[in-house]
Amino acid sequence: MVAVNRVGRPIYEAINAIKVPELEPSLLKKVVEVLKSAVHRYYEANIVLGCMDPDSPVFDPNANAPSTTACSVSEESISKKGHIFGGTYQTCYGAYDLCKIHGRKHPLTGQYSCPSDYVPVRLLPTQVIGCVTWVDRGWLWNSYHEVCAYTEAFWCSPSDVHGKISDAYFFGGIFSDTFVNPVTGDKSCPDNFESLRLGKGLNLCASVDWKSGIAKSVPFGGLYACQSGNPMTPLIENYEDSTTRSGNVDSLNQIMFKSDSNSMLAPKRCPSGYVSHSAGLEDVCQISYCMPSDTFKNEKVQLIKSPPFIKLEGTSLSLSAWRRNDQCVLEPDQELLAVLPGSGWDNLLNQERPQVVDREDYAQCKLSTDRKFVVPDQMEIEPIKMTVTSFSSETFEDSSEYVDSTSNTINVNSGLPFLTSSISGSYSWEKTDVKKKQLSSKSIALRNQVRHRLYKVFLGPEAPLHKHFKKRILSISYLLDSPKIDISLLEDISKIDDYWLDQPGIAGNGEMLRDPVNPIANLSTSTPYMKAVEAAYMADLIIRDFGTHFITETENGAAIIQISYLKEKVRKMSEESRSSISKGASVAFSLGLNFTLDYSSEEKNSKINVSLGAR
């Protein structure tokens, strides 16, 4: 027996005052928000915006969410443009010993500034890169205080579309500690490219080598992040509009801003005809960069990006195993029902995860109404009075249209403000396998399936959290148990209380000053900011281990699924001929199962809904 249908809710909805009575309402709300942010990060990291029209010359087979502009520019119009990259720099102020490492001048200017004809754009919110504890040694006592290092990361945008190549780089992609560079396929730069490091783990690949650099470079369309727009979007679009109208091309200053402080006014998107690629996450800030839609036409099937996305050194958690507590003595014709709600669920991989809600207690020896199955005390089971057998046949012209068969049977999308209807199951084994075969053979996928439903199993509202999941939740609450600590600290450093921003030894003018007192070597984790970072990191690990959702209801029974592939030449046939082939495959499938089909319902969107009768 398997689950042929599932109903679930976002995993953070499993946390409430009934299930975690130990927490005060204000602290409980913080924990829920931290976990909710972790779910959002997981979705954001794996949304691939792009052209999903298979007939477009800039179709992106890896796109799982449509971009409003990606298909709007022809391949020819963007393939001739190669926009240059102006480099990066990173300012640092605060703890001198840390700023010696994390302050980075622009390699071409040797200063904390961009080359001429380039404009600085702040990419990331101010980051706390680390803290040290300083000690003032006196005659009678020592006094201790914390000093933190703060960084601001900048990239250089050309002030017009024809920036000076002599003062800039060729662009070779981006990678981070968790995301690979699509140009190389791993966490590296192309040969003869140097890595320009920003933030805590972002690496931008750049080269001034005219021979090898230009050969291995890719067109660059700008960067944008959580609080910073992409000034190259209006620059490029204005250039295209102006050249179309044979008018003058405005400069970036004319279009967008007079100083870098207004970079937040730029749109947080790519120019028309460009697609967004995820560069990584810094704390909770998603960073994206833009390249033309056709840059990676032969790109391999994209792999999922798994948490943790928060960078925290020296912390590791593993998932403990659990045992079912079987207290019931079963009759010879009885058995424990193996397929139950209460598990975690990864909605991008369509994979079951360990228990979120406890289902180990069988003290009541609760039986189904037909007395065939024993279920945990926290569950309710009922036979489906009129067992339902359904048959469906679907054709998918392209991998972008394919929907994982499990995605059709699980309703877990509510509560998330993302394009979950399109990315649910995007990285499942089934969809990845179909995509590989369709991309390599240009074939049409045909899926036939039969599902037979026998039982419904419900999760009771009083069901407690599983002890291992609850332990992980309480660990986060310990870090957030202070009025000064909130996950919003990671999104906007200006919200942090001045109580620890203005500690002695911090230079407020952006200069890197040496404090005369020697620092203690260990980094501090006691500041509100660092505790918020650790809480976000642990929330990422919970999403990795338990998934994005938890299952509240299952329909159990049996399912048979068959996926066939029609040769590319079938695409050239008439719609009537293709429909006949699909029906023939459906009939062959049903005959193999000893079923008869009655095509009495209408055909819609290449999906055949039929009634099923047993022979």
C-alpha cells in the first residue's frame, strides 16, 4: 500500500502554542518567522526565471518560473552584445584585525573606488563580518568589550553602455560557497580569471586578458539583491530603445541616479532578453546576476541548491534516528498501517522526510473501522466507502510542461508567496529523468497512470511534535530569547540597537583603524546579530532535514504509472494523428492491466480523462 494522495501544510505551521507550550507567545512568533524565512530562502534559491516558451529561440529548459521579459528579445539582437564588468571593492570599518582580511580595494584602481566612467553600486546591506573581544588591562581589573567589523560590498556599473574596456574586466561568472559557477560547472573561475571576493562567500570571476579572457567570458547584464536594484537594466533597455529610434543614448546618471545611494531605485530585475541566475545568499539576502537568455543553451539539467544558505563556521547538526514504539499485540489478520501522515515533506524534491509530528504511540491499539489496520493514537483512519479507481493519460510536448506525478497528488502550496505551482517537484527524480531524456532525444513524453484509493488517514489536531523535531525548534528559541534579537537584524542592520553598534574601538568614518589593545583570538557569538545568524543557520538545517512542509492527511491505496516516449517525428504530425497515438498507447496500457476503457469524456489540453471499468 502506498500514498496515492497527500495533503500538507508549510512546516512552520506545525509550531503553535499547543505543541510548544514552553514558549511565550512573543518568542514563539520569532521562531515561526525564522523557520518561515528559511523555507522562503530554499524556494528563492531554486527558482529559475527564464523563457519557458519552447518555440522561442531563447527557450531555457531549466527555467521553472516564467520571466515576463526573457522571451521578449530575439536571440540575434542580444548575442551581438558583450557588456563589460567594472569590478568590485569592499569597505570595512571596525575591528582592525578583521578589516585587514575583509577590506578589499578595487584591483584596477588600488582604492575603495571604481574606475572612471563607472559608478559604484552597493550590492549588499551592511554586514557584520565578525566580532572580537578586546581587553583593557588595568592595575586592579581588566575591562572587556566587543568590537565588530562591518563591511559594505560594491560593484562597478558602466555609466553608459560603451564603458572603457581598458578600465574593466571580462566577466567569467559567479560562484559561492554553496552555488556553482555555470560557466565552469563547479566552484571555480575559468582559466586566467581571478576571483574577486565579496561578502562572506561570494566570488566574481574577472579577467583583463584579451586573448583567453574574451574567449571564455560571458555577456554581463548586471547584479541585483534584496536591497539593491540593477542599474544596468534601464541602461541596456534605454540603449536598445534609443538605437531603435535612432536617438541619443542617455548615460546611467541621466537615467537613474546622481549618487550610489539611489541604487535602490533601480529595478530588481534583469534587462529584457536576459535571465536571472542565482549567485548565492549572504545572510538572508538573495543575490542574482544577469546574462542573455541564450548564454547556456546547452546547459546540463540544473541540480537543486540545498540548505544551509547561511554561512556559520564550526557548527554541524546531524539528524538522530528514531524507533517506532509498538505497544500493541496484533491479531493474525491485523497489521500496522505503514503509510501515515506526520512526516516532513520536501516540496521541491517531492521526497518524504523524517517525522515532524509524533506517531509512535500505539497505547490505545486504535483500529480502522474494518479492523484490518492499527494506527497510532494521534491518527484517525476511515475506509473510502466507495473505492475509487481513476485512470489518466497525459502528453507533454516539452520538459518545461512536465509535472511530476507526485506533484499532482499533493496539496502543499498554500501559505507560500512564491510560484510554487510551477516549481513544486521541479527537482524530483522523476522530473529530472524525464527532462534529461526529452532534452537529449527531443521526444514527447506520454504518461499513463491508474490510482486506486482505499483508506483516508488524518492527523489529529492534538498530535504532539516529534521529540527530535521539537528539540531542534527549542534550540532556535534559546538563541532568540532576548528582546534585542530578531531575524530582521539580518535584513537591515540599521534596526540593530545602538547599544552594541557604538562600542568603544569602532571607527565611524569608514577608516580601518588599529585599536591599541590586543584582541582575544576567538570570535564572539554573543551579539544580537550573531545570534540571529546562528538561529537562521539552524533553521536552514531544519529545512534540509525535515523539508518545507508536513503531511496532515494521506489517501492510501495502489498506483501504477507508465512513462513512454514518442519519437521527435511525431511532433510534425497533425493534432488528430498525435491524439490517436496517445489513445493507442493508453489502450495498450489498459489491456496490460486487464482493464477496459470508455472514451466518453471530452479531451482537454492533451489530457485524456476516462472512466475505468474492470473486466
